[in-house]
Amino acid sequence: MTHVEHLPRGHGVSEHWPDWTPPSVRKRLAEQGITAPWSHQAAAADLARSGSNVIIATGTASGKSLGFLLPCAEAVEQGGTVLYISPAKALAADQRRALADIGVPDLRAATYDGDTPRDERAWIRTHANYVLTNPDMLHHAILGNHAAWAPFLRRLRYVVIDEAHRYRGVFGSHVAQIVRRLRRICARYSRPREAGRTPVFILASATSGTPEESAGRLIGAPVRAVTEDASPRPALRFAMIEPELTGEKGENGAPVRRTAPAEAAHVLAGLTEKGVRTLAFVRSRQASEIVALAAQRILRERAARSASRRRRRDGGGAEPEPPDDGPDPGGPSERIAAYRAGYLADDRRGLEDALRTGDLLGLATTNALELGVDITGLDAVLVTGWPGTLASLWQQAGRAGRSGQDALAVFIARDDPLDTYLVHHPEAVFGRPVEATVLDPDNPYVLGPHLCAAASEIPLTRDDLDLFGPGAADVLDGLVERGLLRRRPRGWFWTGHDRASALADLRGSGGPPVQIVDSASGQLLGTVDEAAAHGTVHDGAVYLHQGSTYVVDELDLEESVALVHAEAPEYSTWARDTTEVGVLRTLRGQDWGAEAAVRFGEVEVTRKVVSYLKRDVRTGSVLGEKSLDLPERRLNSRAVWWTLEPEAADRLREAGVEVRGAAHAAEHAAIGLLPLFATCDRWDVGGVSTALHADTGCLTIFVYDGHEGGAGFAERGYAAARAWLTATRRAIAGCECSDGCPSCIQSPKCGNGNDPLSKPGALRLIDAILDEAP
């Protein structure tokens, strides 16, 4: 345990109810023990009711929901409607539950998402006055069918965008354009005396940097911010843990550290055993399954040992202990489960209810439960690996202490450069402001599909162009050339017969989700994004689902299905890939002396999964490699890259530096540290390094956005290039290993198996690049 931060209890500052608050709402809230709003709730509610778009950017569990409920309840009482948008189904379901508990008179709330039965959707369009949905349904099912929603849209007074900080990168850019299309359609349906008027937007967000600017960029209109959190806070102890070295040596002779999921499983088991209700956040679907299974096994083993000791104490002698995967009826191990996206809707709702009631004490979850699902009584939260942003870290930690009692949060570092840096530099977590949200609505790869969708909804006119951004006119010309739109004197018209909304890939999945089907029973087990399918459900891959292990028989990309069979092999699988980057256009650049430079521009990335490794589940050793025949994936994106002239690279070689391994190691470490300078996750970006690149003629290290058209992360990296590379060097030099390890230069996502790598070479190379940096 490298650090413990004590965050003291905070006392709330209340305010009088706004004079306009409906008496019926005030009465309902009083029955639930809410006798007055906190001052930030009242301030946000007054701003929204006065007609200002507003963002409530305060801490987790600060009562943001009440801030937007007050004006929305008044609007419903007066015959208006409300549209509530959340990035996750679980949050929308929780909000609907909260509305039912309050029982606002005349409020008819309904959830409209992919799980809503078809026969209920017509009733919702006609009768509901508070519709809870998500960006995907708004994009695919509401805007394109706006005529059927006309009565609802004519009366629309407020649009609530919850967890607004989650709309970042390419996903956030898509949502920004969806909101612009919504504003355009609402102006069409506005009442004659309010011609062109759009609803008021109320955004709720975790604390973030520049919330007014980020929110304004998201909705395309001015926004006022409420940032002073006046709610009471439980005391929180926040521990930072770096798992210990095991004493073993891994590949390339690097020291092996206990994995973060293994550490999380032990902590989760211990807390569950003591009756502590705990969420363990992990980074991947597979990790959620692994942590839950490992914690269950630990508890079964402890129960067996305890029973054996009791028998000896009672004179019964020791009996053979049951296997560690045997039953534990009614024991603590049965009160731990996994939760992740890809589960069927009924399974997810059942797990949420079980945790809420206490039938489950421990849940290993992906960030699917990071959002505002209110599970009263949680005592502790484990954050297994850096979640990508400070906002997400505090959002996850804020799940604990929800009923007012003191709480525990534990950050467990993965064996990678950023996590290792943070547990040894806690001031980078506790002493810095939350990041600003990065999104780029003007990305032409995002803007183009939404202009097509907008034209299919209502033909575009020149008056609409300002709404969609400064690049709209140029993008429209390109869409006309491609035959997607037709230019007429009255504007631009959609030419396609298919749904224009299908052109936009909101969440960057790359295509329809791949269904995972048990070949023996025909049962649908779950889904995986098409983009991830190449690396996770390829032929021969080992796949975990709700504690059971399967092996993939066949991945059929044309039918979007992976057929699997139940099997528990003694190995796991790891996909290997090749990646190439070509420079299309340099947008900005800076020379760092005569021999080094940094550039930012447009690139084409070609990636292909070529094989997979089989690794022993106990030792991690490689048992074999099998080739795969999968298609290439091409990506037009944006990148930042450093170059070093051939003469300087030759001097490094003469000094004994293996430049390929040095560049590869520097690339890995730079990717790991980028989240300190851009609001991203290392999985949002990729990298390539080469001793001599065909387009630059130099030793080159690329870091690129892993999304079509770019996401703004590489551009942020370019703006902070010197500080970023300096922090990268510090992280490599500060690691206690001698030759390089996952804590500094090895990458969990390397398609080349972390070979070659050179830690001392990386330090010499970075010094050469930084030597004359301004």
C-alpha cells in the first residue's frame, strides 16, 4: 500500500425550495425525508426554469437528479414533456425506478431502449410524458421517425443529458451531432408563437474541467455551469495499492508482479467474507468473469479449511477437503457474481436487484455500473487499473458510501507505466483538477453520416449549416459527389433507400455486434463488438461467460456470429496482430533542433490479426502459436509522431543502442502516459514505431487515435508533446526493474509480444529527441 488519502466528511448547505416548486412534488419529497434542496440543486433548477441551458457538474451522489427533477416535474404538471438521455441502460432503468418512488402526479415515465417490447413503443409515443432513452435509440428510432413523435416533440420542454462527461472522443462527437439534429427537429415542431424555439438542455456531469465549454460543445449552444457542490459527503479513505513482485521471472527475464485482477479477487473475497457490500471495477469483460470466479474459489477454499479445523477441534479428525470448485450452499462465495455488457437484459436487471437487496455482497463489474445507478448501502469500491480519466476514477469511487456511512475506495495498480506512475505519485490523482472532456463534432467522418441522417429526416437548407459546424458546407459537397445527397434549389436531399442512420457507427464498434451462440444448444450467450471480435472470438479463442468457459469453433464475420462449445482448457488465448501506419497529410509540426521533430497529421492505419498464442493459465508460459486468416482492417485517423534523423540514430547504434527495441519501448511507455495529458484511455489509442519509416525517412514513433477520423487525443498529445515525453522518460527511469517490465515498457496490448524492447535504449533515445526541445 503506497498511499492512503483521507477525505473528510462534508456537511451540506441547504436552500429554500424555489417558489415555483409544485406543492405536490414538495409533499412527495418530504415523505421521503427530503425537506429542502441543497443550494446547488436549487441554483440549477432556477437556471433551467429561467430558460438557460445548464450543466450541474458536482460530485458523485451529490443529488444532481433532484436538480433537474424540479423543473421537469413542473413542466409535466403544466402539460409539457421531458426527454431524458443516458449513455447506459442501467442508469435509465434506475432513474425510472427513482421517479416511481417519488410518485410525481401526472408523470408517466417510460423507458424507450432496445429492450422495450415492440407493442409498448406505440403507447410510449402517444401517452408517455417523461421518456428515458439513450443516444443510440434517439439516433436510430426517434429522430428518423419524428413524425410519429410529433405530439411529444411539440410539447418538449426539457432535454436532460445525464453523465455528460461520458460523451467524449468519437462517441461524444457523434452524440454532439445527434443533439444538433434533435434541436433542428424540435425547432420544426415548436408552437407558432415560439417559432424556432428549442427545449432547454439540462446536463448532469461528474466534476470536470471547463464544464461550460465542454457542455456547450456537446449541445452546440451556450451553457451555464453550477459547480459548487453543497451536498454532505461521507468520509472516504482512498488507498493506493501496488501488487507485490512474486519473485518469478517472466518473458524476457522481466520480474513478475502479482496481477491486478488477482489482487482484486483477494480483496473482494476478504471484504465479502466480512459482510462488506463491495463493487470491484475491472477493465474488461473477461476480467470481470476472472475476478468473480477467483474470489468465489478463494472463499470456498477458506470455508473448506475452516470446516476441517472445526472437525479436528471437535475430535472428528480431518477429512479430505472438497475440491475448491465444489458447492458452497449458502456460503459467501454464492454472494459474488460478475456483471458486464454483453449479458442479456434480464440477467443484468437481476444482478442489479440482487446487489441492491443484499442477496449479493460482491460484484466484479466493468464500467457498465460506473454510472449513476443508486445502490444504497455500498461500503467499498475497488478500482482495478486506471479507468481512463480522473472523472471516471471519482465516479467509480463515489459508488461507495451511498447511504451516508463512511466509505472505502481502493485503487489497485495494473502492471503498466501509468498505474505504476500514479501509485508512486499520488499527487497526480489527489492534487490535480479533473480533466476537460475531449470531443470533436467537426470530425468529417462523424459529421458526414449525420448530415445524411439530417437530410433524410428533413431536407437540409443553407440556414441549417451553422448548426452543424464550420465544416458542414465542405462535407456536404463531398456527400453530393459520392451520390449520398442530391443538391436542389431548396436544399440537400437524401438519395438512399436504406436508413441514413445506419451510416453512423456511434460507439465505434465497426459493424453489427457479433452474436456468441452455444453450438450444442443454440442458446445466445451474449454479444461482442465487431471491432473486438477479431481479437476475442476468433477461431480457437477461449471465451468466458458467467463463470463458464467456452472455446470458439468458428467466427463467421459475414453472418456476425461466433459458434462456441463448452470446454475448460488449461490455457488462455492471446491474439497477435501487425500494424502499419502511412502518413497522408501533415497538419502541424515543430522542429526540435536540427535532428528531432514532432508532427501532427492524418494517417492511414492498416491492422490485421495474424495469429494467437496459447498460454498456460497457471504459469503464463507460451504453449504454442497458431496462425489465423482474418481480413485487414483499415482506419483513417490522426496521429502525433516524433522523428529522429538517420545521423542521430546512427550515433545511437554506434553507442550500442538497439534502436528498434528502444523506439518500441518508448512507444509503449508514451501510450501508457498519454491519459495524463488527454482525456483518454490507452485502449483509445494505438502506436507504431520503426527504425526507418518510408514516409518520414527517419526513425519514427507514432501514437494514433484508434477511431475513424480521429478523436482529439493525439492532437492533445501534440499540444503537450514535450511534457508528455518528459513524463514518459521519468516513468521509465523510475521503474525498479533493470531490463524493462509491464510497469514501464511492456504493453498488455502489444501485437508483437513485446519484442524487441530495450529499456536503457529507450532512455537514450528519448534524451536524444528531447535534447533541443523547446
